[in-house]
Amino acid sequence: MAVSDPCLDQNAGRRRIFWTTRASACGSYVMCGVECEIRGLEYQEVEEPEGGRTIRNDEWLRGLILNILNTRARTDLRCPTPAAVYGHWSESFRKDGLYIGSRVWNVAAKPYVRVADAVKAIKAAVVADMAKLTVMNLADSVEVEADYRGRNRVDVVITAVTRKASHVLNLSGTYSSDSWVWQ
């Protein structure tokens, strides 16, 4: 069970939670017949005494999941070129064994003989990435499903459960031109 933390409540005075990326805040576009959402921040007018504008944060956990998955973790290659190390500089100072970002980028970049092995590796990476949410008491539990849908497409469903709600994020990745494109 997650610890009751007033910092995790939706509104705490004028203080706002950092993780505020919203799935379709900046609209959408169609690419190859598929509608793609443009992630970003969404503002709202504040009726408090001072008035003004702040950033919506009612989907902060979903935004955090998006931020984790969109940040490429440090590579696990033995001798990468300096430009291919990736990761976040702050990883050099972590002593808790956690890493910044997602390692799904690393496993998806590796060659696989069988599609089933690639799907298992992608799922394992997302499970490891999302484990941070429970370690840091931001979610009570997180479930990840990954399925191969044919034609080089993998669907991933992430469900994070908190004391108040379930937060579901659906992703679809397509392998094309030696790279994964996630939407």
C-alpha cells in the first residue's frame, strides 16, 4: 500500500506536481493512416485569489509514465561511442540502483532471431522501468501486458494502480527500417 503523501494530491494550494505531460495536450496528426497524439503541457486558468494560470496535473501519473518511457536510459553496451551512451547525467550520482528513463530503447535496438523473444525482452524492460513507481511509493501496483499483433507491431498496455484510481496507458510499437516507432 502506498504511503499517504499530501504531495501526491491533485491540488495543494498553488503548488503543482512536476509530472504533468498530457497525452494529447497539443493535438494530433495522422501518419501512415494512424492518428498520433502530440504530448505536452496543458494550461488551466486558476480562480484562486491571485488568479492566473497553472499547468493541469490531474493525469500526473500517466505523464510520469510517458516521461519515463520517452527518456532513453544509459545504454548497456560494453563499449559504446560517446554519442551513444545516452542516459541522464544524474545517473552517475545515484546510489539506490535506480536509473533514469527507460531501457526499452536498449532492448528494442538489439537483434532478435524470434519475434517472441523481442516481445518478451520489450515487456521485461517496461516492467523493470515501471517498477520504479512502486519502489518510490507512487503506485500500489503496476501491470504490463505486451502482445505481438503481426506486421512488426507490438502493443503494450501499462496499468498503474494507486489508492484512488487506475491509470492505463496504451502504446503501440512498429519495427521499421531497423528502428522502433512508438505511438
